Amino acid sequence: MRRKNVSKGRHFRHIVFCMAALACAVLFAANLLTPDRSFSAAENRSLSARPSLSQCLTSGWGQTADRWYSDQFVLRDTLVKLNSLAGRCAGQREVNGVYIGKDGYLFEKPTAKDPVKTERTAKAIAAFSHENPDLSCSVILVPDAASVLARNLPANAPVSGQTGEIDEFLEQLPASVRKLNASDALIKASGQKTADGEETQVFYRTDHHWTTDGAYAVFQAAQELLNIPEPAAYSRFVVSDSFQGTLASQSADGASKDAVTIYIPDSDVRTTVSYSDLQTRRASVYMPEKLEQKDQYQVFFGGNHPSVEIETTADTGRSLLVFKDSFANSFVPLLTPYYDTIILIDPRYYYENVDAVLSSYGITDVMFLYSADTLWSDTQLADALG
Amino acid sequence: MSFVSLLFLVVFLPASVLLARLIPERFRNTFLLLVSLLFYAWSAGRNLPVLLGEMVFTYFAARELQRRRARGDTGTLSFCLLADTVLLAAVLAVYKYSGLPLPAGISFFTFSALSCLFDVGRGKADAEKNPVSLWLYLAFFPKVLMGPIAQYADMLPQMDSHPVSAASLERGTLRFLAGLFKKVLLADAFGDAFRQIHALPQMASMTAVLGTVFYGLQLYYDFSGYSDMAIGAASMFGFRLPRNFDHPYTAGSASDFWRRWHITLGAWFRDYVYIPLGGSRAGKARLVLNLAVVWLLTGIWHGNTVNFVLWGLWWGIIVILEKLVLARFLDKLSGVLRCALVNLAAFSGWIFFFSPTPGDCLHWWGQIFGAAGAGFWNSQTTWYLTGNLILLAAGIAACGTIPARLVSRIRKCRGRSGVWILAGLTALLLLLSVARILSSTYQTFLYAAF
């Protein structure tokens, strides 16, 4: 019996050794034969190139070679997804800062509110409003998906309650600034059914942004804030059903896909959009070619730019300046019937003088539209407002 | 480059093993030395001159000690040994305390160098005439970065003859894989869980306790996993390295714990510090002094902040009290209770490890006793516990002999089916390990639309 067990032990070791040797040989050959990739769509970054062997005796070559071999490893994206799946099978509900929620929802781990930065930002907005009393100033803050779709969160997921945090921030602003906490509108909309009988989806399942339906719900709640007495009618179009956003990439979770919708005003207002960094002009706020790429959210204005100028045929005598992050990209197209000119400024990339914009465009209204996740750690807005 | 880099696992190690088998035996040590230096250069980069310097110094210093011993010149022998020790210790101290980047593995290869000088100085072993053999002992890549600290006298006979048999190759592979699984699948996962808790601004008592447990398990599986990989890799080249861990979290006393945790470091201090100072044979007062010295040095060896000194003193006090006072009380307790007390001491001690300063230690202890005002248990505690329950269960179970008994039970299945089941499980764990290593290099740059 003992001899049989010893023989089985030897047999097991032999099989494991052969298996390991075979695995090394196959992986070595596969990596050798697979051509290097220059870019990873899944990670949205360039992949390391093969280091030169002539440098192999220099300091740092080992790390460079390691990075190259890992970046170019055969079936890299598939194996990363396997790791994510294995973690979930083992009960993990957080992968790389993303909570794995119910019904296919992924949630970004909330950003902690920095009290020093947010106080500085609030003071900057207040000062801006005080220095420009003729301008109609409004602030719209958007909470994260975790604050709106709590029922889809994994049980006990640590979240920070951004609805209350947004209220606290808005209370720091003077009465002259019109304020909207987008939480209520989004929560209300998320409980409503669409014409097809499905639940209104106000945040993407696979991306940290709100959907256009969510943006539209907040737009409807903000009409009084924005002095829009007679809102236009809109037609809703689904332009994609294959969107997998930032959270899907971050968590290497490819299970869900999202639909991307756009709202076109039924009025015959026309737009011309000028991009300062691209040095181009377009006849639409949308860039349909972005739907062929990984980040389909860029269908709205092609992503973020230092500044964007939108000229319309609305003929309302109003001009709007929007300080924004990327959440405004799907909201601003709804505003084109109400302003002759809309200037978008993203302070994270904009370094010019804001006062010059106010005077040269004859701005009548100013809007600050941010997600709380961005604003809670932001310093650029306060810097831009000077 | 490290043991858990894919370039090492798929290319460097298999190629080294294969080439070592093909190269004639008389050139094998030279080949292994070159491979080891290449490994160190690719891991530690610009600190290779430090290792080279200690290699050269140790060779000539050992030869000189041998000459003086042969002449019967014990007075100058002792002086030379002392001077050599002070010099090597000074190099270690300069790097630890000056703020200069610490060369990878310096604590380990310096202790190997000191082992060589002590063994030669005391006549326990001869100074190696062949510099390649001595340098290979110091720089051998499986053990150069994180041990085990093999003593010179034990390794010397192997330097001349270390045949590689099919058994040593297969055993080595199995040991290496076991270490890889411990490091990648357990230690890294516990590390992620600990870092999430450690980043919390405040936490409930049980969250802090959970974090401490995660850290203690991460440390064990990381270090013991690496040691297994080192022992396994060495075996592939025909070398036998000493065991470094023996289920320490099943220990029944503090002394027993330190006979099971980082065994080779404990043996080093025992053979080169404790016993030469008189050990336990020079009266109680001297015993206390000897233990205090050993534990102070152990703490200093582990790190360059006061926290590590405090950690060394923590264990020193516990071991001294156990030997002098507590032993007869502990003997009356059940094995489970003794084990629980030892683990309480061990995990409490690890708080010194992950806290940068004594103040941070106190802050963490405050969290454990509810100073954060977040209660005993809250939803965060449930989150971190339920999200890591399977990991925790596996980690605790694997601290003892459950995995070995399970493997043995499966292997005994009728015919060869048990063997194939185990082989399949091993293949799955290997696949998951590769997947996890790749995931650790996965970094998404969120789109500009952020």
C-alpha cells in the first residue's frame, strides 16, 4: 500500500513537471510567434515595445524587458478577464476600484470629498458671481451612480452618499447663484418606465457617465433654473447598442453592453461647432465616427477639449458660458434651441483668460455643470476663475 | 525581474535549468554564477557593485582567516573576524540608515557573507579556494534576494557536487509551483484586501481586526511562498536549501513560533549570536541579556525605523517571560488556547510592521478599540468580510496541514484518477496565477472624456 502511494506520488510529480515544462514551451513559442501590438484598446494606452538586446547590461533593462513581456503576453486581455471572473467566483465584488453591482451595473468607487478643495471652489464660484452681477449664474451638480442606483449596488458596498455632500456644497454658494442637485431628478427618472415599458436607464451600466436619458431628466428639472419657459420637443434616437465604457475596461468585465442615445430638437435650429484645439468646424455637436471606436461616449463633441464654441440659429439673444467636465457633453446638445452662442470651457485643459470670453461673446448666462466625483478633488476650476 | 514576473517564469528559469543540464559539469557553477549575476542586475540594477564588492571582500577575508587559523594565530584571528564583521555590518547599516536606496537582498547576502566568515573563523568549515563556488554561494539567484539564509558550512559540500536527478527536478518544480500559488493567489489577494482597509480614514473595530488578519496572512504567504519558490528553484539545479517556514500559525508557544517562522534567520541568530554569548547555559540574568540582544538585532535586521526595534523588543519580552515565568501556566492550557494566544501575539506584532511610526501603531490600536467611533461592526466590516470570505477560509485552512492532507487523500483515490485530478487542479491554479500576474500589470488610462 505504502509502495503504491509512493509510486502515485512519483507519478503525480512527474505529471506536474511535464505539464509545467509543456506550458513553458507552449507559452514561449506562442509569445515568440505572436507579433507585438502597439496599442491596447482595452487599456487605452500604448503597449511597451521590445527593448534592445544591445542594452541588456544596462541598469533598468530588466524592468523594461519585464514590462514588454507582460504587455505583449499572448491572450493578455483574455487572461485579465479570466482573473476578474475568478475573483467574482471567489466572492469579490470590487475589482480595481469598480464595484460589481446587480443587473449588470458597474459602479465606480466614490471619490472622497476634499473639504479644502471644495471650499476653495465654492468661494471661487461665489466670487465670480459677485464680480459679474449681470450674469445669470447656475450650478448643476451630478451625483455618482452609487447615490442614485443604490438598489443595484452590491450589499454593504462602501459609498459616501454624494446627494448629501452636494447639498452641503450648494449651501456654501450665495443666493444669487441658482443651484440644482441633480440627485432628485435622476432618482425619480430611474423609477419611471419608458414608452417600451422598460426602466429608464439614467447611468450607463459599463461607464461612469450618466446616459442621455439621465441628462434629459435633469434638463427637464433645470428648465426653471435656466429660464427656459417653453422647452422644445425632442426626438430620441438610439445610435449604438454596443457601448462598453470605462468601468468595463477598468474591471475587465465584458458582460454588459450599453445603448447610446441622442436627443435631436424638433425645432429647425442649426448649429456650427468650432474646436479650438482641433482647428476644425463641424455642422453638428455629434461625431458619429466615434461610435466605431472603443469610447463611444465621445460621440458627444468628440470628447473633451479646452474650449468649444457652438453657434446656433436660435436667435434668442442669449449666450451661455459653461464650465464643465465630461458630464456636460451629453447635456449641452439639449440647450442648442435656447442660446445663440454656447461656449464650453473645460478648466482642466483651458489656460486662457475667462474675462476675455465673457466680454467678447457677450455672455448673458453662466452654468457650472460638474459631476461630484470630478469636483470633489478639482482645483482647476478655482484656478480658472482666478 | 522577480520570481513572479512572466519573463522569469516562462523564459529565464526554464532556459537556465535547460542550459545548466546541457553545460559540462565542470563549467556548471560558473554558468550559474553568471546567470545569478544577470538575475541580480536585472532585478536590482545599479546595486550590483554592492553585491560584487561583498563577494570579493568575503573571498579574501575568508582566505585570510583560514591562514591565521592554520598558523594558530587566534589573537589576530579574532581581531580580523571582528573587523570583517564590523565592516560588513557597517555597509549594511549605511544603506539601511543613510537614506541611500537599499540594495535588494543586502540583508540576506550580508548575513550569508557573515556566515561564511564565522564558520571559517571558528573552524567549522574551510575557506573555499575556488572563488566561483564561494561567489555562487553568496549570489545564487534563487536565494540572493529573499533567502532562505543558508549557512556556509551546510552549503559548502554542495558547491562541489550538486547532481540534478529527475527526482530533484520534479520535486523542485512542485515546490516552486506551490510557492507561486501561495504568493500570487493568496498573498497578493490578501495584500489587496489589506490595502483597501488600510486606506479607510476610519473604521469599526472588527474592520481593523480584519485588516490586521489580512496583513498577517499576506506576510506569511508572501514570504513562505517566496521561500518555497527559492527552495524549488534551487532543487532544479541540484541544491538543497533549508526550509524556512513550518506552519508558524499552528505554534503552541512563542519559542515554537520562532522555530517555525523564518527558520533560517532564527537559526542564524541562534548559531552566531545567542550560543556564542552563552545561550541558556550561563544563568538566568545572562539568558535574559542574550535574548534581549538577539531580539534587538532581529528587530533591527527587519527594518530601519524605530517600529521594528519595538517589534523586536515586543517578541523579546514575550519570549523571555515565556521562558522564565509563563511556561508552567501555558502548559496547563489546551493546545487551541495556546495557539490562539501565540497568534494574538504574532498578529499584534505585525501592526508594528505596517505602521510607519509608533504613532500610527497607536492609531491602529485605537481603531481596534473603537476610538474612531465607528462602532464594533458596521456595513464596511460586512463588506470586507463577505467579499473575502472564501479567500479568508482558504488562507486560514492552508496555515495548517489541511492542504497536505487533502492532497494525500485525493492522491489515494482508486487507480490513477486521484493523481489526474490533482494534476488538473494544479493546471487550473497555474492558469489563474498567470492570469493574476498579468492583471497586476493591467492599467487602464481612462479616456480623455473623463
